[in-house]
Amino acid sequence: MMQQILRDMFVDPELLAELNEEQKQILFYKIRQEQVRRWTECESQEGAWEMSPLTMKKDENTKSVQWLKGIDGEVWVWVMGEATGDRPYELIVKELMEESARRQAQLEAQELWRKKEEEIKQKFRNAITKEKARLVAGKWKEEAEDRKAAKQEEEHLREKLKKQEEEERQREEEEIRRAEEQRAKELYMSLEQEQKKSEQCDKEWEEQLHRSKAADEEMTRKARWARDEYKRQSLRAIEKGHVAGMSGHFQKQTHMNKANPHRRQSTFIEPSASPVSSNEYRSKPGLQRAEPPLYRRRQSRRHSTTSTQPLMDSPSWVRAPRPCSRESVILWFTEEQKSKKAGYERNSNVIAQWFHGIISREDSERLLMTVTEGSFLVRVSERIWGYTLSYRTASGFKHFLIDASEDYYSFLGVDQNRHATLADLIAFHKEEVITTTGKELLLEACTRTGPSVDFGGLFP
């Protein structure tokens, strides 16, 4: 399951909700480590491509940019307001805002004056036309004895209207000038407010950036601490003999033991130990490697050299990345887990009291509600190929996912120690805590109640 998450770089939200904080920290550390590895690999590939002879040939028509350099050979940079003779930055910004406001107000005033001038011209043009029409309609020129007097009267009227037009023009110009000044002040105030808002946003962004950096450092510290704690628990598990072959250290020790059996005896058995203690140590089930899933064994038999194979030896099903239904979970348990004695007591054919089959999260919490702190039960998960260990704390409940998709059993995201059987995992954490922050020890099993217990169809 962990390998699939690292390969897809995606965690199902439902699966993420099942993890506690420490499990999420471990998962975050693993994903981040994989991201760094992929980024480093990509960078090395790009660097090799850039240094190749094909890319080093430059085209004559290729455009390029060269930076202006100073006396010291570095790129020449001019910071406005910091050079000798420069005005302060605040004064330069204020003048720029005033100039921008003045230009904007001037453009608006010119547009307004153009409209007003058109209105004035149209107004007095209509007045002259009306006056001419009145004179023509009254036949004023035909009745006047002196056409010169009529012409003078017309010129006098024209001058009078022109004077009125000029006075009207002056009034409108003064009004537009006042409106321009008022508009310039309003624009300047608006720009000044925008500048203040921008400065405030910059301060808030810097504070948010500082908090984000502090949170990243804290998350990195927690992930580093969780990694060190995981290494410590792995070594302790290897020393106790409950590990089914996870770490490279254990695998290396196994190969060395195969190559030198006398060294293996001196490593795991005290010099003064008797043959009985040695046999007892070799008989521990925690050191037995789990059998592969049933459908894999069937596939290997199908591809063997035997010419005729029974019909029942063909692969019965192919496991999906995650369960899709309750029936697939029951089939998985029947095909793969029964042969590993999952849910049974250690070295026994009796179903363990802590195993409750397929029950919901709510049912497990209801059962743990009436028991003491440190009680636990194990149920089959319907979200992953594995189980869920539900634990009773002083203030509530915790649920830990157990990955059983491979040939071992281990907590998903917290304790990466691999155990050969589910009973070995339970026995190991009766002595070792699950997480160092929560100090969860499996003290007492939450037993099943009632004369007949329904395991969700796992057992006939």
C-alpha cells in the first residue's frame, strides 16, 4: 500500500482520514523524500542534455540578452532612491502619483470641454437660425426703408450673441477647471489609499510567509523526529526477533548467517546458552516468513513444467489496488489470510478474542466505550487490503491501519516493522508502544459478546 502511494503520489482522502497525526507525519516524510529523489533525477537528466554536443551548438540567428555590468564585473543594478543625489523613494512615488492623477484629470477635462464646446456652438447656431427665421418670416428686411440699418441691426445682434457666447464659454471653462482640480484631488486620494492598501498587503504577506516558514520547519522537525523514532523501533524489533525481514540491516544479517552458520550461532545465541534455548529461539513464530498469497502460488503452479494441471489450480481472482466491495474483502480473506492463520491466537487454531471480523468503525467504538483504557480490538478493513486496530484511550479512540497487501503485516504510516503474522504484531506491541507520542500499549483485548458472534461472513 505504501509503495502504491509513493508511486501514484496520491492519498485517498478516506484513507487519510483513518490516519492519526503521527501517521500523517511519517507519510508526509516518505512522500517528500520521493519527490526530492524524482526532482534530483530530473535535474541530472536535464543537465546531461544541456551539456550534450548537439545543444552546445549555437544558431547564428538565435537572439540573446546580455546584462550591463559595472566596474566590479557584476550585473549593474540601480535601486531607485538609494543612489547619490536620488530623492527619497516615498517622494518619488508621491510625485508619480500626483503626475498620474493630473494627467488623468487633464484628459477627462479635455474630453468634457470638447463636449461643452459642441453644445455651446450648437446652442448659438440654433439661436441665429431661429432669429433669421423670425426676421425672414416677418419680412423685416422688405419693410425696412434702409437696408443698411437692417444690416447694422443684424451685425449688432450678432455681436451681442457672440458676446453672450464668449461669456458662456468663460463660465464653462471656469467650471471645467474647478472640476479638473477636484477630480485630480480625488484621483490622488484614491491612489494614495491604494498605495497604503498595497503596503498593508505586503506586510500581511510577509507575516503569512513567516508563519508558513515556521510551520514548514516544525513539520520537518516532526518528520525527522518520527524517522529517527522509526529507526529506533525497527532496531529494537530486530533485536527482539519479531520482524519478518524488513530492513536492509536484517536482510544483510540473514545473508551473512546463510554464508556463515557458525557466525549466526554466535550472533543470536549467548556462548553459555544450552541447546534447548537455541531450539526454543529457532522455534519462535516471529522469525518464520509468511507464505505468499494463494493466487500467486496457483499462478506459479500453473506455469510449472507439469503438462496436466487440475482445474482448481487456475488463478481464481486478481486483486485490485484496493477493495471495491464487501464480497471482494471476504474473497481476499478466504484466499490469502486463512492460510496465514490471520485472526487466530499464536500457535493455535482458536480464533483470538481481539479479532471481531468485518465490523464498522462505529460498532468498534461502541464496543470500546465500556472497557478500560488500553483495550483494543482488530477488525477487517474495507478501505485497504488489511486490518484496523481500534484502541481505547483516556479521552476517546484511535484507529491504526495494518497493511497486509504483501507477505507481512505492518502499521501503515507509523510502525514500519514487518511481522510474519497478525498475532506476532499484536504480541510485539504488548511490550512496545505503537507511537512514542501516544504511548499506546495493547493491554487488554476487547472480547466478543454473545453466544454466537457474526464475523461478517469470514468464517462458515
